[in-house]
Amino acid sequence: MTKQQRYFIGFINTPLLWSNNVIANLQQFKIATTQVPFQEKIEKNIRLGKWVERLVSHQLKQDNSIKIIDENIVIYQNKRTIGELDCLLLKNNTPYHVEIVYKFYLYDPTIKAVEINRWIGPNRNDSFVEKLEKLKTKQLPLLYKNETQKTLKQFDLNITKIKQCVHFKAQLFIPYHIKNYDFKLINPNSIMGYYYTFEDIKALQNCKFFIPKKLDWLSEIDIQIDWLTFSECKPQLKLLLEQKRSPMVWIKNYKGQTQKCFVVWW
């Protein structure tokens, strides 16, 4: 299996972060799953977010009820970029503006706030609620700016008729000691594994380890890799944690069972 196809399978196996309910008045745009292999050529050094946009585009193209109008529409104000619309499309002839999001969040039960505020990025420099706020106050309102309306004239679209949605997926990780949970808002199927401190992860030192690159976080675990012992992996882990970087780690136990996890510096 190619790396591109592993990315695609990892992406389609990640469920929407919420589905039937609405969070922060944001409706999810649901896309039918396709098994058509992803074979597009992607430029080197593309970041994870752009990979996800191409994977979503591939899915949309397989749905006969959907016609993509345009993607990655950059909006300028006095030659300065003020934002970008991820995707404009028609679904059954209804126009949609869809913003595409793919995130990795960890649940921190020590945060003294409601459940939704406890989902944070692995390095604590972003959060679920911050992303929701950005969508509501910046990314989605961009559609209604004068500069955007000028750009969209070429598509002969009535701005007031365009529906706005998000396609928001995330891989979620919870503290390793939490075995029972009942999250009210998010999709529990989005929980992909646990996170550990460096001291916690020592309990798994009889397992094999691998630290994937950031782009490979999206992928299904590739078992055909050069697995490391804990002693071999330990220096890499310590260096990343000293730099206040929380890596994703793939783990394989003696039975050959694998799991994704994070090791956190905080």
C-alpha cells in the first residue's frame, strides 16, 4: 500500500467530531465514504492541512450529487490576503461553503471548565473552543465580505443562498488512566487512544516503539517499519519533550497489537 493510500484510509476512518448534533451552531457537511483509491500526485513538503483538503476533494469528486465550484479561493484586500474559502460546491443544486478541519486533541481533565473546553492540542498551544471561535468569527464570515462578493461574481452565485457548513474531523486522545468516559458532545468514536507522560510510558517499555513524522499522524499505523525498543526510542522521546514538543508514538506489544498514543511534556 502506498503512503498516499494509507493517508487516505486513515482520513476516511476518522469520523466526524460530531454528527447528528450541532456544536456552536455549526452544522457538519457529511460526505459519502468512497473506496476509490487516492492516486493524485501531491507536491513534496505539503503540510497536513493541505493534504486533508486534497483527500476531501477526492471524496467529493466521487459523489454524483456534488459538483465542486472552486477550492482554496484566496480573498484579497488591497493586494493583501485576508483569508481563504476552502470549498464552494453544489449539492443537489444547493450551494454550500464548506470549511475543512482536521485536528488532534487531548482531553485534560484538570482544566476547570466545561467538557468542551478541555480538548486541547498536544502542545497546549491551541484548543477545540479556540478553533470553533475562529470558524464562527473569521473563517465563515469571510463569505460575506465585500472583497469576497467581488471574487465570487464570476460564479454567478447569490451569496444569501449559500449554506455554510464545516467538515470537522479529529483524532482524540484521553489520559491513559481513564477507562470509562461519557462525553456528551463529541463523537466517542473519534477517540483513537491514550496519552502518557514520559514516566507513564515507561510501564510499556517491553513494547516496540516508533515516532512518526507529523504528516504520518494522519496515516493508519504501518506495521512494516523499523520498530525500536524503548531503550532505542528513549533518547528521541527525551529530546522532543525537552523541546516542549509532544510527539505521537506508535506502539506494538508482544502480541503484535498496535496503538497510537501521545507522550506529553506537560
